[in-house]
Amino acid sequence: MTIPTALQGPWRGGVLAVLAGFAQAASLAWPSSGQPLWGLQWVSIAVLAWLVRPPVPWRLAAWYGGVFASAWLVGTFWWLFISMHTYGGLDAPLAVLAVLALAGFLASYYAAALALFAWLAPRNSRGLVAVSFGAAWLLAELARGTWWTGFPWGASGYAHVDGPLAVLARTVGVYGIGFVAATLAMLAVQAQRGDLRRLRTGLLGVALLGGLALLGWQRHCALEQCAPPLQPPTQPLTLALLQGNIPQDEKFQPGSGVPLALRWYAQELKRAQADLVIAPETAIPLLPQQLLPGYLEGLEQHYRTGPQAALLGIPLGDMRQGYTNSVLGWLPGPEAQYRYDKHHLVPFGEFIPPLFKWFTEMMNIPLGDFNRGALAQPPMHWRGQRIAPNICYEDLFGEELAARFIDPAQAPTIFVNFSNIAWFGDSLAIDQHLHISRMRALEFERPMVRATNTGATAVIDHRGVVTHQLPRHTRAVLIAQVRGHDGPPTPYAFWVARWGLWPMWLLAALVLLLTWHAQRSAARPVVAG
């Protein structure tokens, strides 16, 4: 890769890093189509790799990494401005400042990781330089996704949900894909014209292509069952996914959105004929004790005496015991009821971090300190399926969903995500969240059903393919089928369920430790015997 000399100064290089960062944001969901572009992600990170390649000083690498990540993250979650300003009433300059501050804080992880890379990277081993760049990138991604409750929205691996690296999801997950993409980008930057004519380079290329082909074949066999199945596949489950499209500025208003939601969801819950009827996060925007007498009891009785089941998003609790963002499930039978309480809460939305109450008081958003549910709650058993709910951005945390695979008897056959992305308007947040759910389906090889207020209400099969989807921002019911997948856990589900993301942390640490050792060995003077 050759970049004009005029762009090599710190400030001009910073401009190039900003442009590459915005390209990385666009690769996660291209504005005109909402589709991920894995090639654009790879090119954008290759530009960053060129900027920080040895012997760039560590301070300059930190500068390039920081401005790249700041542009990437602002371009990824700029829609937070909508929730804070349009629906929260926060003054526009303060909302802009809040988005920039969050992006800058998270970008500091990448600045620090690339400074460490530049300080450690050896000068005489292109392969080790490439792997250490990938390890530094992985370190930053892990820190962003886990520290301070984690905010991994827009991790680089999501751009590859339709690319050739998608075959790695079942083995190493989204963070592993990001590591491989970063390593390959630096390898491309380090390659020279003479390298391309070497036998070793050709053999390396063949090995990489062969490895991806082997992983692709293994994934195909796992999904399509190359061998005859041990038991016949389960019957498909018919679904009715309710998308109320309640405007966010009316959703919690007693004179407009609340009556509309109560009327429409009750009507559709009683009208639907599917095996399983699903209403999204806070479809019922009131606590049970705030509803008219008999409202919730009537819906529950409808399902207890019929052949169907339902899952419904609703807040639960009281002032004494605390509140939860929950899903209620009703099944046939006199005592058959299911409940799931959200485990991973949203900072500033469902709990207020220490020292930040002053900030939330500036916004007109119904906030509160919710109680957390348990990490690995049991699924709902229905029609031979184990249906595992998750709420809102809980599906960003694959390591937490993986905890449900520890006990094979309770391992999900279907995931269901309950969301309300109306806080962010008609923005790319909808497309980004859809791709996040698709990545979870690839990692676990389980279908992911999405029930949302405004979109994307969809069914994703166990191959990560969207099979059914409603148009966004419409009030409608999606009638679809989903076939649960009950195969053995993927390698990713197996190791993450037992050890979390610690193997990834260990990989990054070992590579950087090896890099440090190689650098010291290269710097040690040779003493003649």
C-alpha cells in the first residue's frame, strides 16, 4: 500500500486516520443500504495499520489510533444524539458533547493499545509485527466490550457477518474475527513486491485459503448435517411477532401512546393464531398494578386455556422490592407461567452510574435503577423447543448468552430478542442491531427471533440468514416459521460458556509478551566467542 508523502505528517496523517475511521463506521452498515461491507472494513483498518507500522513512535501511534477510533465510534453511534436531544430534551450542544465524550473515552483504549504495539513491535519480523498488531487491536476491543459494564456496539468483526471470515464465528466469535482481520491487514501492509514472488508467501496464501475452506466445510457439515441425523428434526414453530410502532415521544404518555399500546397489543395477542405470539420490550409500558383491573388477567387466561403460548415485554416489581425489565410468558395449564428478568442493564437507561445523577436529571426520559436478573436463567419450554429470551442490547454480549450452554438440558434451541430501538429514530441503529443478532446466530448456530417496537422485527435462522422481516416503522404482525436447532454446542459456545473471554485476553497477552521478548532478543548485542 503506497500513500503520498504529503499525508505522512502527524496532522495530515490524523486526517487520513479520521477518514479511515469513518469508513470503518460505514462498513458496519452502509448508509444507503444498511448492509455490512467487509471489504471496506478491511481497507480502513489497513490504512490504520500503515499509519502505525514500525518504526512509528509510540506517541504517534497513540495519536493515530485515538483519532481513528474516535471517528469510527462517532460515526457508529451518532444516533445516541437522537435519544438524548429529540426524546430526552437535552440541549443539542450538550447532546453532541456527550456523544463526543463517550467516543473519546472509548477511543482511549485503542490509543493505548496501539501505543503499546508501537513500543513493542520488532523491526525484523513482519509476521510477528502483523500478529502483534492484531493482538493490540483485540486487547482494545476486549477492553471496550467488558470494562465499566462494556459497550461493544459496533465491534469491527460485525462488518464480516456476510464475508469470508464469517466461518470463524462458530470458533472464535466476533472478537476473534476482528483479530484475524486486523492481522491480515497489517500483513498486507508489511508485504513488499518481492515478497509476492517468494515460494514462502505463496505457501502462506495457500495455507490461509485452505484453512478458511476447511472451516467453511466444517460449518457446512454442522449446519446441513453431512451425516444422517441421530433423530428427526423438530417441527417448525409458527410465530406471530407484534410490531406496535408506538412513537417514542408518545410511548409513555398516558393520553396517547399508553392507551394505543394497551389496546393494540391486547387485540393482537388475542387475535393471533400462531404457536407462539411475541410482543417486544415494554410492549405494555405500565407495571401490572397500574393496569386496569382484569387487563393482564384476561390475556393470561386466554393463553392458559388455549393451545398457544405468548411472550410479552413488560416492567415488573414495586418500590419496595425494586423493578425489573422483564418478559412474561404464558402457556397452557393452570399454573404455567414463565418469567425472564433482564441481566445486563443499560447505563443511564436502566441504572445510573455513580456520580452521574446530575446528567440524567437534565433529560426528560423515564429512567430508573432496575434490579438485575440472574446471568443464566432457564429457557421457556414449548413445543419441544427451549426458547431463551434476551432484552435490548443483551445480545451484544455473546459471552453472557454462552453461559446458557453449560447445561445441555437447558441449552437454547431458539433465542428471542425483545427490543425497542425507537429511542434512536429511523437510523442505522436498526440495521446495526440486526447484524449483531445475525452474528450471535453464527456464533451459536441457533435461530435468533427479533420482536421490536419499530424494527428490525425479523427471524434469523441458525445460519445467520434473515428469512422473514417486517418493514421498519410500520404497525404490523409478522407471521413466520422458525425451526429450532438442537445440535451440539459450537466450539465458541463450548469454551466461552466455561471460561468467558479469558482465552481471548490470554491470547492477546501472550502474543504481546512474545513480541516484547523478540524485541529484547533483537536488541541484545552479539558477543563473539
